[in-house]
Amino acid sequence: YALGLAEAIKRRRRDIRILAGGQQATFLVEEMLGPGNIDAVVRGEGEYCLCEILAADDFRGVPGVSWRRNGNIHNEPDRPLIENLDTVLRPARDLLPERSRYRMGAYRVEGIETSRGCPHHCSFCSIRNFHRGKWRSKSVARVMQEADDILENPAPLVDGEGDTMWVSGSAPIVDPMQDFRRHYFIDGDQHHEPGRAIVLVFDEFNYTTDQSVYLYAVDDLRSEGDRVVAVQHSVISADDRFDGVAVRNVEVSLRDNDTPGMYVTEVEPATFTEDGRTLVIEGEAIAQNLVVGDMNPDTNDYTGLRDEILVELAREPDVGDVIVTELVLDADSEREAYLVHPNYLPIDTRFDILIEGDVTRYFVTFDHTDWDDPIRVTVEARDDDSREDPGIAVIAFVQHKDGFSFGGDTFTPVDADSDYTFPNLRSGTGLTDTEVIDNEAAGVVALESGTNTQLVVDDLTTGVDESLDDTYTLRLTRRPTADVDVAVFTDGLADVVKIDGVAVTPASMQVIGGYLPAQAFTGTLDIAGAVITRGEGSELGSFLDEGFVAGQLIRIALTTNDGLTYTTHDTETGKRRWRFYTDGPVRLAPVADGGKVYFASDDGHLYCVSAADGKLVWRFAAMPTDRRVVGNDRVIST
């Protein structure tokens, strides 16, 4: 087909030069050039070769070209393989009118090159020979750039060349284009390579010194929206302990400044510290100074918990544009929470809370002078008298394009060229959720500092303390009627070193919990002093098979005379401590809890006796097969 097409072109225009390339042309140079219609063959990879041909307007001296003149075929030397595929220019897909005619169902399909070559030796495949037995890959960042190029943006989103971020091991000094690129010369030509990878070297002298990696979000000309870019790490060392050690990825939140939309940053109240959550607790103002640092310490304290978000535009609007956005809570969300000014003081005039009748609406307004100056919005839980599960209040950010009036104020949005519209394909949903905790239900809320709780363990073999601590806070959801003790204990991988600023010492620690009884044996026993053996009818079993281990603390509940007597013994001395008589056998194992012993008798009663002396606390009429669930000072009889 290629030869026939070349012949047809030459019949019409002999002055047009025809070049062929690809695998077939590379392996069949003489067959391609022999008929005389193809002027030259580019062998192997043709990106740089074609550029040199166009620049020189000649085939001679260009590596990787076979050409024909006056009936003779000339083969120039082979061109080296392209080692860094990221240096190859991306396809100009925007120049193709239909981009791609391939379809998969209703979707258009386009291809992306991620690597070249193959390391295998399949006899039926030509790829290995074409790429000379080598396999090379493009970087993940480059592949993602090409993927972004394929995704078409609808107007008014911009469709320029996209990029992600660059890295550097040195703090920026001049400007990012200088500091985050490598500059070098090849054959007298200066090249500027984006910094997509760096090498950090640690040795026996500097291993305790932090080395920083600096990141730069490339200011490209493409609307991509917010993304998460993963930074990967690999470790190489002659020290076998470190060679190939796993290092976690760093996930970088990359925000786009080409896409119209709203940026919402969830922060710790009264700070700019991002915590990645919005959580509020119902409460009320009380005339007591209970809360340290509360907004009104001398008058009323708020018993609940407020939270804050920072709101700003994602992209700079045009000069003269006025972007008006309403913060909308639907009916379900309105029942959960509402919005207020920080400290109830309307200092930022760009944030309007307007009331008309029984309707409250919230608006924020930006222009080109303050689009990146965030507005602080406080979220407060709506206090009610209903006991509720934790709820969710959703804030939707809705743009107004036309003028309107509400609550005595008039708003006049301006977007002269209609290029600031959201939500759009890249801006996200424009929704922010708030967790709402009820104050009628008793509970404890944990609030991490920052976005997570992360510790670094100290290497005890060195003289340097490399450990890093972290903190979180606890608070109650409602006012208690008595002191509430919260046990703080870990899984053994970390220690609690301070509570409310006070150092934790062994002397201040308390025993948490205690022994919880679990029945492991029911049967007959023979007791001789402190020696217990399996009795008649139970002698074929094994204590070990039933889960007992050496040194285990055991509790024994015994009945004699056909179960009419309940007897307790001291497990250390073997002596009887007390005995309790019933009018029927005690057939099921007793339950001990909170200094009391509970058991049922065939006489039709459920008994509660003191574990210390066996005295009756109470007796309740129940079925002989009664099952008891004991906990929280309650006995549930089933």
C-alpha cells in the first residue's frame, strides 16, 4: 500500500519528496527505495532525524537515513537510540481535525506511548530488533502530561500544554525557571531540563541531618483542576541494611490556577493550619468562664465546638469581573448547622449573611484585587433537644451570573467574556461536608493536630534524639454530672508522654481494666489442698486442650450435694472462703462482676451475692436456664 501510494503521488507531482519510516521501511530499505518513488527511508526512531532533514533540506550526512539518488542507494550511519524519551516533543494532537476515529462504544480512543522496546526474544516479533534489544520508559510525569493533552477541555477552559511539578534539592533563590531546571550545553547549544528527579546522599556523618526536597508547581497554560501527584523514592546503598529499603510515597496536593472555581481550605479555628476536616459539636452559651481561650472569656462560654473554613477563588478573574458565590445548605443540612462570622464580628465585608423573613442566605464576593485573599467562614452546629446520631451538613458553592437582590442588598455579578464559570469539568463538585456531633448523647471526640498523627521513633544506638512527637486533643460532647475518666492506652508501638501538658510518669499511671473472667471448663473436680485434678466423668479431657496455660490465674466456682450449695475457695491457699445454700442445683457457671457473683438455681431464682463474704445482695425470680449478661452495673436476664 505504501509503495502504491508513493507511486500515485509521484505521478501527480514529481517534485514532492517522499520519506518512509517505521519497522517495515527500516528492515526493507532496498525494497522501499528500489522502485524509485520513495526518496529516503528513516531507519529506526525518526523524531530527531526528521527535524535535521527539515533543517538541512538534504539527506546527506543525517545519521539514520537511507536515500536514493541517480539510481544509487546511500546508507548513512545508524543513529543512536534516544536515551531519554521525555525529551521527545509530544504529538501535536490539536492539529488533527478529528483527533482520532477509533471508538470504544460511545467513547473516542487514543493511544499514549509509555515506553519503547522489549527485553524478550520472541521469534515472531520485530520490536526487539527495531529497538536493538533495549527497553526504555517515559517518566510517569511525562505520561500523565500526554494523558492530559488527550483530554479535551470544553470552552472556556484553556487547552495549552500541561505539566505537573518540578523538584530541587536546593532552596529557590532566583526564580523557579532557573532553580528548578538543570542547565547544560551539548555541542555548544544550551539546554534547560526540568528537574523531575534528584539524588540525596546520606553518609555516616550527615545521616541525622534533614535534607529538604523543594517542589514547584509548574504554572502551565492548561485547565487540569486539582490533582494529587505521587513522589516515589528508591534507595541504593552498599550497606545491605539500607539497600532497597522501602520509603513511602509522598502524595502532593497540586492545585491548578487555570480552572475557574472555589478553593476551600479546612483549617483549625483562628489559624491558617490546614487540618483536612470540618467538625462541629452542638452547644450553647453559658454565663461561666469554663473554656480557656474562648472568644468571650469574661461573659459567656460556648460549650460546643465551632470550626472554620477559608474560601477563595481558584483562578484570578479578569479586571472588572465581580464573582458572586452563594454558600447553600439544603434543608437537611440546615437542620444540622449554619454559618456565622468569625467571633460573630462581620469584619470581612465580602462575606454577607442576609435574612429575609425566615430565610437566611450566605454570599461571598471577589474581584481581581482580592481573589486569592481567603474569606474566613465559621460553621456552627444547630443546637436542638433531640438525641441524634452524628450527622453531615453539606455546603454547596453556587455561582450567580445574573444580578439579584435579597435581604435589602443588591448583587451585580460581572463576567464580561463569560470565561469564569463553575462548576465545570475540572473544578470538582463544589461541595464541602461538615461532621455534626450531638450534645444530647454522651461521648468523647478526638481532634488530631494538623491533618494526621505521625511519630518518628528514636534510634537508641545513637547519642542523638531523632524522635518526633505529635499531639491530639480530647473533649466531651456534653456536660457531665460527675468526673469522667478517659483511659489513654496504646497498642505498644507508642508511649503517651504528656496529658494536658503534664508529663506522664510511672507514679501517675493507673491500672486500666483488670481481669475479665471467661469460662473454660464445666465438669467435676477433685481438690486436695491446693491441687486440683479432673474428677469423675471429666477425667478423659485435658486442661491444656481447653486453653489453660501454666501460671494462668483461675477462678473456681464449686457446688456440692448435687448443686444445692455454692462454695468459693481461695486459689492460693485452697481454703474455703464462704458457702451459699440454695433450694435447687446451680447448673450453669456463675458470672462475677464488680465485686458481686451472679448465678441461677433450679429453685427458680437468680441470685446476686457479695464476692467478698457470700452474703445475699438480692434474689430475683427467673428461669433455671437463665442466661445473664452483666455489664455497666446492669444484669440483663434472658
